[in-house]
Amino acid sequence: MSGVNLSPEDLVRNYQTSGNDAPPKIRNTPLVDELPSVQKLVKKLKSKPPEPVRNFDDGLCGALLPQTQQFVASPNCDFIPQPPLGSTRDLYRRIDARYASDDPICWPQPYNVNYPFLAAIPKRPENGDCTMWLNLTESDMEFTEQGAQRREGVLKKEHAEKIRQKLELQEPQIKTFLEQNSSSLLPELQENIRLCFNHISRVSSSLYDLQRGLTEVQRGWLMIQAYLDFKRDFSRRGLAGKPSPVDPTRMGCFVWNDRDAGLCFSAGLPVWYIRPYTAFDRQVIQQVVEVKLPIAPLIETAPADPPYPPLLTSQAGSDQKFGAIRRASINCFEHTHAFQNDHLPGSYSSSFVLGQSRVVAPAYSISSATLIQTPLNTVSVPTSSKNIAKSKHNRNEVRSRKPGANPPKNQRDIFGDFPPESPFSPAAIRTWLGVNKLIAREGIALRPKVLPVPDPGLFFGLETEARQATFLSMWRHFRPAWLRKLAAGASPLSVDMWRKILAYPFLKASQGGQSKQAQIAHEARTIVEDVMKKYDPHTPLLPPATQTFDATEGRQLIRELSIMNFQYELSYVDSLADRSKPIPSRNISVDELETLTASHRRGRRILINEVLGVHSAQLEPPPKENRGVAATEWKLRYVALKSLWSLLDTWPGTKHVNWKRGIEMDLFKLEGVGREWERILTEFYARSVFGVLNSPATLPHRI
């Protein structure tokens, strides 16, 4: 190939210019004396309109690509966009939150058999409605008074209404298509649109975030339209075997072989056929044109501020690139969740088979939760009198203890509910009461928990009310700093570690002890001091000394802890027990599997948010509202319970005979029947969590 070279004159040597229908004379090598300057001058003076091309092998226009020793020709377009050059390239967003020439909604892409519809994406119109190609400025935003100070707002109502109209017009097309065909892509894109549109129209955000959300709404709409049009029209034309009139409003694609070129040419999609110099022989190319560069104003190439990190480095037309774009859309507004890095197999290990109450095999593995080298908690369990009698040492120790001297700690039954007589106990949900006590746990070795926030049970069963008040005061003091740390990705801690953190005001300076408790105390002090100093160096490490604590505030804090730990355990167990997650198959590529998995995870997160009654992933629940499964109004709780059922239904284990009652029947007006169904769900949930964690589930409570 290195010895072959083409010039622009060579590309048009086979083009007949006499005006008759005689076929052009074919020559394998260009003859310089056949291209005199006079002849070129005559061609320019007497140029004629391009003749229709009846063969994808020929071209209305052509151009040379000397960097790669290739030429490109189009059988149905009179221009040539710059094709992707180089084997690999970085994929990252620009200032308009698009990917410049690597973005299918901005620039023609290499044809990919797994994404053929990208060639049918509508192009930005030169005139007319450009709603789905809009780039935002601050003049397109609406602000509250406080939002204006932060320069955060939402999309103007006029723009939001235009977008909503576009989406509503597309909905019937999607519904009709899905009634007759199956597609995992269309629901994925619809969900992208719904989440991003709700965000940009309702959640006060920076221009940076709004543009990203708007771009993903536009991307979803354009890709859906391209997918529907390709499946209904272009693919049928492509199989007809004869050329169709080109649709100049579509993006088109680059191709490298006859099969793809013939398909797109027959379908009427803009096509640019790239071949090496050595392949130039009998092609009839009517004119040579300059390659259009992917620069402003055609597309935006300026970097974002702050810049987006590259998604990956890959080939321009690869599954990996298009899959990465899909996954970025799926996770557009999915901020780093405090718990997401802990939902990996191994944070808890268990020998318990879900729903069977049977030990089948030992198992143990290490998770990200143990990356902080903290000793795990040894959970206190009620000890039977039979076991005490077997221990002479314990019996003698009890007998020798003097009344009133160093009284024993009150031990709370970890499978029981909060003590109802305590002023700090939040309100229990009646259908969740006692579900942990029903678990068949004989012969099952308990395992210590790790939790993102303190176990609510740590605030009960203490020796004195003063110590209880100190624990609550310490958590109130430490809470803001820890929640910020947790949002940044801090690992959960063992219950023993949380006990020492809450007892921080009582801890003495480390004296280098080697006992387990001394090590835990030392690490607890280190955690408290590091977290508090990074949060605010001027905040004192100790809370104000107190002997009492407000009961209302205490109930709110403990209720918040119960909801947060419930969310964590539900998310974690679902990540292990879910049997509906995508699995490898011969029919899908590795990249497609990753994309389907990302979409599936988002669906599970949405269900968990609905269980909690929130609209997005957040750490703490609303401070003064009972939502989701904790809602007091049955209609609201029923909606959350159906989402909980959708999660639990994919978990293994024996289901009750009335398991589907709340799904197959409408129980909105049948609260009594609904409560029975709710109890079925809560008992199954408690058994399943114990089966994975080998410890009782943290149950949600009300204010």
C-alpha cells in the first residue's frame, strides 16, 4: 500500500463528462496526459448537476484521507464529514455535555451491527424547531431568590413545556411498537428521559448539571425516534435490494465493507464508504470535495468547566464506546451513594439458605466494608439458664458478686423490639412488630453486624439514664460530620466500634493496651478526631456535658437511624439475593451485559427509593414525615409495599400462599386485608435478611 498514492484528479478519472450514457472507460492507472489543464478548466466552466448514483460502490463525491492512505466516497451525499481517525480515542463530555464527534447525536458514527439505528438519528434542522438540540444559557433558567445567589435554578417553563409536548407525541409510537415487539432499549431510554426531565424541571441545579440533564433528555428522544424509524422503515428498505431516495435529515454513518454500504444505501440513509487506496479501480466518483471538520459551529468541542473525566479510551465504532454512553445516561444524576460500594458479595457471609432455615455450607469472604481495619462487634445474645448451669465459673462469679457493687449491664434482646416504656423509643409499625422473634435460628451462629450509622439498639439497655443521654448527645454532635464522611464513601463500622464512638466522652487516652477492647477504643478515638477535624477544625470534639436529653429529639434521632440502617440492609441483601439480574449469555456481548446490569441496578435503586418514599438516593429520611413503608396512611404505604414486593419477589425462599394477593388484587380500599398481606412481606423480609446476615434485621420505625 505504501507504493500506491492517489490525487484528487485520480478520484474522478472514471467519471464520464460528455453527457451521453456511454459507460466510462476504466483504467487501472491514471495517465497524466489525459488530464490537461484545459480539460479541467472546461469542466469548471461547464459543470452540470450530479447524476444519480445507482451503485453504492460509486460516489456523488469523494475525498482523500492521506493520513490513513484511504479514500472515502458517498453514493448519496454531496458532502463528506471527517471520519474518525486513529485506532483509539478518549470519550468525554464537552461544555454542552455531549461527546463532540464521538457523540451519535452530533456526528456520523462508524456503522455498528449492534447499533444500526444510530445512522437514522435526526440531524439538527437548519430552520424550524430546535428544541431537541437546544444548548442552555442562564437566561433559560428560572431562579428562586436563594437559588439566584447560588446560581442554581430549573429549566424555564416554556422550554419544559415544549419538551413535554415532544415526549407526549412520542409516547403512543413507543406503546404501539412495544405491543408487537420486545425491546430492552426503549424502556431504558424512557426511564432515562423521565428521571432527567424530572430533575431539570423540578430540582434546583447549576447550569452545568441542567445542561447535562437536558442533553440526556434530548439523547433519549433522538435515539428512540431513530430506533422506531429504523425498525419500522429503514430496515425494511435496506432488505429490499434496491436504492431508496436518501433522507438528508438523518445522521448517516461510515462503512468499511460492501455489506454495510449496500444496506445503508438501499435504506436511503446517508452513507460514506471508506476504502484503502489499493481498492480504487473502477469506482465512478463525480467530484472531489473538502472534508467537513467537526468544529464549531457544527459541533461544540470546548471542554467543560469543571471538566468531565474521560469515560474510557476505545475505538470509535466499538460496542464499548456506545455502551459507555448508554451507561453514562443511565447514571446521569446517580450521585455516589453512601452505600453503593458496600453492596458487594462478601460484606456478610452466611451458611444460611434464604427462606429454608437450614445450614448448608460454611462460607466466608472479605468485603470492602472491612477495608477499614476495625475489629468486628461481638453481639450479645440472651443466654439460657441451661447454658449458665453448665458453667461453674459463671455460676460462682454470679454468687460472689456483691449487691450494688458494679451492677451488671442490662442486656437487650437483639431479636426483640425497642422497649415501649422508654421515652426514646420511636413508634413501631404494627405489622413489623416481633418479626425477628419469629425467625427459626436454632443452630445458627450469629455474626456481628457492620452498619453505616449506629445500631439504634445501642441506646437502650444501658446502665443509667445519664449514659443514655450521653450516647444521644454524642451522636447528635458527631452526626453532621459523619454524614458528610458517609456521603463521600466511608465504610460502615462494626457495632462494637459504634458503641465506643458513642462512649467517646468516657474514653481515656490510649495507654497502648493490647486487648481487643483497647484496640477498638483507640480506633474509635482516631475516627472521631479525624472526622471532626476534617469537618470543622474549630468544632470541639466533645459535646456539652448533659445528664438528660430531650425525649422528642431522641426519638427522632433513633427513628432516623432505624430507617438508614433498614435502607442499607435492604440494598445490600437485594444486591446478593436478587435473581432477576442480567446474566452472561451467548446472545449478548460483555459490554451489553454491563449496560443491562447498570440499567437493572438503577431499576432496583428506584424500587428501594419507592420503599422509602423518596424520589432520589439520600442518606437521611425527611425529619418530620413518615414516608414509604412507614407512612401512616394506608394508600401511601400500599404503594411502597408493592415496590417492596417487587424486590422480595426476586429473592429465593418459600413464599406464602397469599404472596401475590396485594399485586393481583387492588387493596387500596381493603386496609384490613392489606395488613395481612403486609405481614406476609415483613416476615419474609426478616427471614431473608437473617439468612444473609446471620443477624436480625433493622426494622423501620415512625416518628
